[in-house]
Amino acid sequence: MALDKDALERKIRDLLDLNKDPKAADETDCATKISEYVDEYLADIELNAFPAPGIQPTAPTPTPDPTGPAPKAEPSAPLLAAQFKVDLISVMTGKSGDFTTCGVKFVADMATMAAVSDANGYAAAGASVCATPPNIDAAFNKGKDGLSHEEVAKELANQIHTATTATVFTAAGPYAKAAFVQTPPTPPYTSPFK
């Protein structure tokens, strides 16, 4: 399943709506729930498929993998916005109103995604770089400026989605599946989060 910005926005909007449940008990609860919604959103990250079947170079004649790569790749382990969560809770409970560091922490969380794999057994290790940190202040400033909780939720979801889809994974070496490896001299596997 691909990233669903609308579902993230809907969850945040419902949380911030003081006239309906689920209501946040306090600032810590609100920040925790927003972070959980971000983690649920990130659980749906997909990446491009590995571009070609690997070959078995040790065979008498290089043999391609008969099954080939799956139609999409995914993070090998769940990607969580853990540092973002800690910082968001700190800012919201401290009531400073300055969410500047939350974007930096989100970028650091994106960098923790260091391996991808697919359903057919292909995998690659590498690095993820988020080129556009989310501007969390832009979202909460809408509330400070008297705009509705809907506008805050929409901007927050937009900021998270823009930062996530601006993140790119690049393999450090060839992707592989058991004895099958990426055909040289192709460039390293790279894919945006989507």
C-alpha cells in the first residue's frame, strides 16, 4: 500500500476536533497520537521495484533469476518517527510553540531506513536522505493565526507527506537475492519513498 496523505490528514483532523472523539487528554497525549498516526502513515512506504533480475555469476554461464524482482520494494524493517515523537512531545508539553527542531528530528528518522527488500527475496543496504525537512511550525502557526483545526491538520499532513516523498534511498552496493546479484555495471539501485 502506498503512502496515504489523506488518511493521515483525516486522523489528525479528527484528533484536533474538540467537538468529537478521540480527544487528546493533554499535550503529551496529543503529540503521542500525532506521532502514532505518522508511524502508521510511514508503515505504508513503498519503493520502486528492483530494475532487473539478478544473475548467478558462478554458474558455467551467467544465469538470470527466473522469478525476478517483485513489483515493489519496501523498508526491510518498519520505519518509525521515533526522534520526531520525542521532540514533538517535548515541544507540546513545554508549550514553547517552537517546532523548528521537529523537522530536523524527522529527517534523522528518515535516515534510519538503511535496507530495502521485496517479496521475492531481493534486498539492498544503503542510505536514505530526506531533502526537504517538514516545517511543523507552518502547520501549528495556522492555529495560532486563528485558522481552523482542519487547516492545521491539512498543513501538518502536507508537511509530513512532502518530506517523506522527498526522501530517497540509494543502495551502497549491488542488490542481491541469494546467489543472484545485480547485473554489473548498472548504477546503484535508488528510489524515492512513495
